[in-house]
Amino acid sequence: MRILVTGGAGFLGSHLCERLLTEGHDVICLDNFFTGSKDNIIHLMDNHRFELVRHDIVEPILLEVDRIYNLACPASPVHYQYNPVKTLKTSVMGAINMLGMAKRVKARILQASTSEVYGDPQVHPQTEAYWGNVNPIGIRSCYDEGKRVAETLMMDYHRQNKVDIRLIRIFNTYGPRMAEHDGRVVSNFILQALRNEDITVYGDGSQTRSFCYVSDLVEGMCRMMECDDFTGPVNLGNPVENTILEFAEKIITITGSKSKVIFSPLPQDDPKQRRPDISLAGERLGWKPQVELDAGLARTAEYFAGRIGKG
Ligand code: NAD
Ligand code: UDP
């Protein structure tokens, strides 16, 4: 098949492009390089089935493809809050442009949505049936509401125009090729630990997250795309939940670091707890994560050590 991956030069997108090429597909990677980088895909450039298109998804584009993975959107709070209006345009206009393409060429389209559609959840763990608790006017809203609108657009194109859609809600995912300066907890803590700098826990560190290794996530994403008669939404993530403080201590141990934990103010609207209920993914896709947190973190630390010359 000919497969379009928007945001293909980003963290998740580059792993997905790699996987699709391995399966023998032709891959078009579309990216504006806002948070993605050529480093992430340089190893794919020599493959004659790989094509790179520098393009901003806010603008329409004409391509002929069989599948569209719509991943283009900055994902870390530091990046998506840098230009919130652009973040919203990317989610909303990007979804409209990609859905228009899917409709025109009768391609199947998968939208990368997020656990952020559940906001600061009052239901725990989060199932797909939960409608969420999102602040519509806060500093995270450009991302959360943009993704919620993208979900709405997907469902409406499906009902109104019979577009063949797939919706996944991705929970915190980590691994090699995360951007170094994206401010996310995994990259921040690992880099601080490797440099023996203070580990910056926001708030008292009692907030929880559940971290999924990138290869598991890509497997779930591909299974969902090729699953017939199931639009989703489906949660994809690792249900093993840790407090952020536990997570800091784990990273100090794994890296053998001399770092100490320090506490800084909690950002506005930071969700207090997050853990996916992945029963639906198990039933419909036969999917569950395989990589243990310690093993995934060790591989990620090795990657960052290489990046900063400590490998
Ligand atoms: P990332 O920032 O590494 O990748 C996003 C990619 O999209 C980058 O390559 C960026 O340059 C590109 N992009 C951004 N705006 C664009 C635009 N207007 N036009 C074209 N390209 C544009 O982030 P990621 O972690 O790889 O996330 C990929 C997708 O998965 C995003 O849609 C994100 O919302 C979603 N997601 C990720 C996570 C996670 O934990 N990583 C969790 C939930 C959802
Ligand atoms: N966090 C932290 N220190 C950091 C970066 C993040 O304590 O240096 C916390 C953050 O406040 C949040 C959690 O870690 O509670 C996950 O943050 P991230 O930005 O990685 O993802 P998200 O909040 O979008 O789940």
C-alpha cells in the first residue's frame, strides 16, 4: 500500500514510518519540522519506498494514498503552548484537510488522539465511554480541545460521508527519538539524571501517569489501522501507573545517577491521575503492551546518553 504519515519526522511518526517500510509499504512522510527533525528519519532516506514532503498540514495538499496516519501536531506542553492558535489550527484544519483527502481518494484514515481528551479525569482508570473533564479555557485547552474537535470531525465525516476512520487515544508514550528539549517528564528526568543535575518534580510528585514504550504503541496503532469494522475510539497505553516521584526515583536508580529530587510549582491544569483501561484494545485488537517500564527506560536512557555524548 501507499501510506501517508503526517508528523512522520516526529517521535512516534518516525518509528511508524520505519515499521511500515519494514512491512513493504510505500511511505510518504509529511512534516513541517516544527518539533520533528531530519535526524529522526535520516536512516530512511536511502530507501526508494520512502518519500519526504515538507508541508504544513494546515494547508490543503493533493496526494493519492491508501492509508493516512494523521499524527501531525506538537505533543508536549512546552511545544503546543508555544503557539496555541497554531496548535489548534494544526488539529482542526489538519483533520479537515486529511479527512477531505481520505474522502476524495477513499483512503482509510487513523487519527492520533490523546488521553488529554479526558482532561483531569474524575473516572479512574479511564475507559473510552468516559466523556472527560477538560477545561475549555486553560493553557492546555489548545491541545485538548483541538484533539476533541479532531475526534468530532472524524466521527462526522464517517457518519455524513462514510469515510473509513480509525480513532486511537494515545496515553503517555516514551522511547528513543523523543525531543531533548520538549519538557516532557521522561526526557527531562533522564537528561537531568545523566548530567547529575537536580530532578525537577512539579508539585509534590503525587500525580500519576502510565508510560507506554514506543514499539508497543506502534504495534497497537498498526493493528487498529488494519482492524476491520471497528472505528474506535480505542485507548492505547500501558496501564502500569506510577506517581511522578516514584518515576523520578526509578530513573535515578536505572541511570545510577547522583541527582537529587527538587520540587517546583505544578503547572496549571496538570491532570492528577491518568491510567488507561485497555480492555477494549485487548478484546478488539488482541493488543497489550509487552515492554516493561525498567527495560524501556534503560533503552531510552541509552539513546539520550548517545545524544549528549555520554554513551
Ligand atoms: P512530535 O512532536 O515528536 O511529533 C509531531 C510531528 O508533527 C513533528 O514531526 C512535527 O514537526 C509535526 N507537525 C507539527 N505541526 C505540524 C503541521 N502544522 N504540519 C505538519 N507537521 C506538523 O510528537 P509525538 O509524540 O510523536 O506525537 C505524535 C502524535 O501523537 C501527535 O498527534 C500527538 O498529539 C499524539 N500523541 C502523542 C503522545 C505521546 O505521549 N507521545 C500521547 C498522546 C498523543
Ligand atoms: N513533570 C515533572 N517534571 C518535569 C516535567 C514534567 O514533574 O520536569 C510532571 C508534569 O507536571 C506532569 C507529568 O510529569 O504531572 C507528566 O508531564 P508530561 O509533560 O510529560 O506529560 P503530560 O502532563 O502531558 O501527561
